[in-house]
Amino acid sequence: MLAAVAALLFFVPIVALLVDAPWSSIGAVVGETSTGDAIRISMLTSLAATALSIVGGIPLAWVLGRTDFPGISIVRAVVTLPMVLPPVVGGVALLLAFGRRGMFGPSLDAAGIRIPFTTAGVVVAQTFVAMPFLVVTMEAALRSFDARYEEAAATLGAGRWMIFRRVTLPLVAPSLVAGAVLTWARALGEFGATVTFAGNLPGRTQTLPLAAFFALESGAPERAVLLSVILLVPAVLVLLATRRTTGLAR
Amino acid sequence: MRRLSLAIAAFVALAGCGGGGASAADRKLVVFAATSLTDSFERIGRDFEASHEGIDVEFQFAGSQQLVAQLDQGAAADVLVTADEVTMTRAVDGRLVTGEPVEIARNLLTIVVPRGNPMTITGLADLALSGVEVVLAAPEVPAGRYSRLALARAGVSLRPVSEEPSVKAVLSKVELGEADAGVVYVSDVKGRSAVEPVGIDPAHNVEATYLAATTAAAASGDAASTFLGVLTEEDAQRHLTDAGFLAA
């Protein structure tokens, strides 16, 4: 019974979104330049953030899951902090680190690199909040399987990279897919850190969530609803496409 | 165990007495006001509570367009104060407010730069120079509308690096040193040590009009009207002009 009520919490808003959406205006909204821009920026940045999260997250997960050193629990805590930090706080922290007056401000300035207010800044903000999801998923996966497979490969003469590529990776592949999907979803939906660190500019940093927020308050709630529906589409598609690998299908 | 329950009882009693003298019997007056009014309205609110026994004033400050959107979605407020006519008209058209809106203050715009004016901005025209990172309020925010009007009057065409959801957010970005300049209200710069104002040519400047009205959903209608009346009286007007606003 309780499960049914809990399920309703998810079903009702999604159904309401689809039912109440002003479908007749969808052509007009999708045709607007700012909508196209928001879709393009959202897709580009969320995929880039996911890629970065995988490239950086797997080694990090490996170190956390397979090695030990004094202070490892602190490293783990700090790496997973963005998961519990309010996103806006994350944005402020990023500004204080990579902003003009931040810790790395002068060095970035000297190198001619500017991160806030750029699309790259959106990617940084999204990676900051989303990578922990990949690290946590992968760390659990790397810990959980039998190390003897790798040992066997080693005794048969395989080098470390070969072991990783041919033995470890295939075994953790389902977790990697699940982690990547989670990471991508988090990056796609990111708002607080993005608006604080990267700012909001249609065509450069305004992602779909930002566009929906600003549409809502400019007295165009219908546009906000349609933008939200657009956001739903890739999310549902990816969830459906990966359900076998993530074990969500029976 | 006895000691603990006594301690808890004492704590609860104390907690009940706290909160600036507010008790469960106090009526709550919820005021939605534009962010630029934050400091002055908090002082006006304290005066109002002191002179009107039994009323507890609660403020919600946000961009005027956000407040109207929230009222539209059913938020409970008694008084709405916007920073321009456009958002108040939206509220009137949406039947979110009752009665005739009253003008309670005016404001002028100013350019704001980090203290020391590192990019040596001298006026609106300088904002369009390449390399100057300018932050403006989003077009649907009153300050955003006014800024763009002033820029148009000055014949300056610029692309900001970010469009913020409220005028205070513009101020923050400049205070943090992230933006080289922003356009905010004169009242926003008063007393902020991390920034300094750069004047806008009076011929291009835009006068903002602050309008106040009681909401249709007001729970305490008479308290709301009383508050509205107080806003145009001498004491409240003094708080506003002290904060950098122009009198109504």
C-alpha cells in the first residue's frame, strides 16, 4: 500500500506534465532559436561532463576501491561531497576556486583561460556535481568482484593494462553503464551550480533547466512546461535503452 | 528523567517567548517585495511591528517577475511590491491584486564596478568595449528591462556575459569580482564597500517606479491596507530615501 503511494509521488507529476502540456504550441516553442540553443548546449555539456566523469572517475574509483593509504577516507568523503552539497553552494565554491579572484584565478588569467560565463564553465559545473555518482558506482563495482580473475590473467602473462581492458572492464561494464547514465542524468538536470558559476546567457550557457526556470518566471509557464517535456524525452529514451545492461529490466 | 523533562519544558517555554516578541496569537502579514527593497523594507517592517501590536511582518524578496509568477501559482501573500509597472500590470491582469496599485518610491540606475574601477569604466558606452564582461538582470526582471532601455537610449549595443534572475544577483557577481561591470539601482550600491558606482548620463537614465498593492488572496486585508498606507508616510519614505531611493 505504502509502495503504491510512493509510486504515485513519481507518476502523478510526470503524467500531469504530459497531460497539461500545451501540445499545440510545441512547434512554435521548438522553432524558437533559444530553445534550439538550450537543447544544443544541454546535450553538448551533459555528454562532455559524462565523458570527463568517466575518464577521471574510473581511475579515482580504482584508487579508492583497490588501494589504501592514510587519509583515503578523507579523500573519499571530499570526492562524494558534491552529492550532498546544495548545488548553489557548489557553484559558489567553484567561483572561489576558478573565478577571477579565486584560488586559481591569477594562474588561469595568466594562461588566458576564462571559465565562468563560458560553455566550458557549464561543463565544469556539471562535472563537479555529477562525477561523484560515477565514482561511487564504480568504486562499489571494483570492490565487489573476485580479484582472482585478475590474478589468473596475470599468471597467464597479461600486463596490467591488458588485464584492465580484457578482464576488469568487461566485468564492471554493467555498473559502468548504470553509473554513466546516472552521471549523465545528473549533469543534464544541473541548475544551481550552473547558474551561479557559469551564469545564464541564451546561446552560450543557458541549458534547458535554466531556460525552463526563466520561462516560468517571465510569465510564460506554457513555454516552461514544454521545455520540461523536452527534457523528459532523452532521459526516458536512455533509461529504456539501457535497462537491460543496468539490470532494470527483468 | 525529571530534570530532563523540566529542562525540555523550560526550553519550549523560552522558545515560545523568542522570535522578537511574536507569539502564536500574532497575525502574520506576508509582503512580497522586489529585491532592491530588501534593506529599507526590513527597517520599515521592524517599525511597523513596533507600532502595530500583534502583527508579525514576514518578507519575501525576489525579482518582481518571480513574485508575480509565485502569486499566480497560488503563493500566499498579503502585499505585493514590484519594481516596475509591467510586472504589476501582469498581476492586475491576472487578478492577483485588488484595488489600485500605489506608487511608493522611485529609483534610478547606475553602473556598478568593483572597487577601484579596474577597467576604468566612465559610462554606458564603455560597457560595450571588447574585453569588458558585463552582467545584466534578465530581460523579464524590471532592472533588466530598465537597463536595456537606458542602453538603447545611449545607443549602446552590448551582449552581457550573463543574465541574472534578480538585480541583487547582478550586484553579487560584480562584488565577487567575476564581472567587470553591471547595471543596478542607485540604492543597491549604497553602503556596499566592495563596489563603487559609475554614473549614467541623466539623459539616458531610466526612472524606475515601485508600485504596491494588496493581493486578492490576502488573509488579513485590513493589515495589508494599513501597511500600504504606512509605506507612503513620512517614516517609511525616510527609510527609502536614506537607502538611496527617490521619494514617491
